[in-house]
Amino acid sequence: MDMEEVFRGRRFRVLSGEVSLPSGKTVRRDVVDFGESVVILPILGDKIVLLRQYRVAVGDWLYELPAGVVEEGEDPSETANRELVEETGYEAGKLVKLFSMYLSPGYSNEFMHAYLATDLNYVGARPEYGEEIRVEVRELEEVLELIKRGGVKDAKTIATILFYIQFIKD
């Protein structure tokens, strides 16, 4: 793969160039080089700690689970613990990895690790400058109804909650 950097931002860079496909065809592609990230499903009793976060890219408030970027040299579980406290104010007594996924492999290499956080203890939120976040503790059934009605539009949140319900819960 012979790609050159055409843009470098704070969180990602964009690569562009000619690539060879397994069939032998050569095509031009642009790739968002993002790296690893995490998403955390915080369970508080029978409830989910959910965020309402303003997202500039879509110009709207979205329901989301806490998430963040794995920093250089950081283990994804460390990132999950850090982001959970920063965004929700809760610290996990127990953190278990659920699964990993590519978020949008058609144009990005972002690889996300999903975690379940339980035995939560409130220690105070520490959001990053510029993050607009409202923490909401919601009943699981209420969140499922939000997903069903299209009120949750964030793919990582939907995938993680449905994975938890299908394969982990009870």
C-alpha cells in the first residue's frame, strides 16, 4: 500500500494513494487513519449510564455511551477506565471486555474495543474542554425503546447495548 498523508488533524490523519486489491486491480483510495478507540457500557444496578452529547459533525445532541481514543502506549482497558471517569464521573469496580469492531471499514481503520463497566462508584466527572455532555441514568428497557424508535443514532452505542442484551445479560 503506497499512501501519502494529505491531512493531519488532532485525532486522525487522512492518507491517499494507489492500492492493490486482492484481485490484482489497482485503485485510488482515501483512508482515515484513526487507530484504536473504546466504548464503555456502564451498568448502575438495573440502569445504564448514558450520555447526551453534542456532536458538531452532525449538529445535534446524540445519545451515546462513553467512548474515547486510545492514546499512544495506553492499553485499551486503561483508556476505558479513564474515559468512563472523565465523561460520566463513575469509576468501574469491574471492567470486562465484550468484543472489538471496525466502525466504518469502508473509509477508516478505526478499531474499537467495547467494555462492560459494573460496580460503579461516583468520583466526579472531568470532561475535556469543549465536550458538551449531559449524563443520564436510564432504565435498560427505556433505552431499548429509544433504540427501537430511532432515538439512538450512534452505531457504537446500539451495537454495544444489543450485544450486551443478546449475549451477556442474565
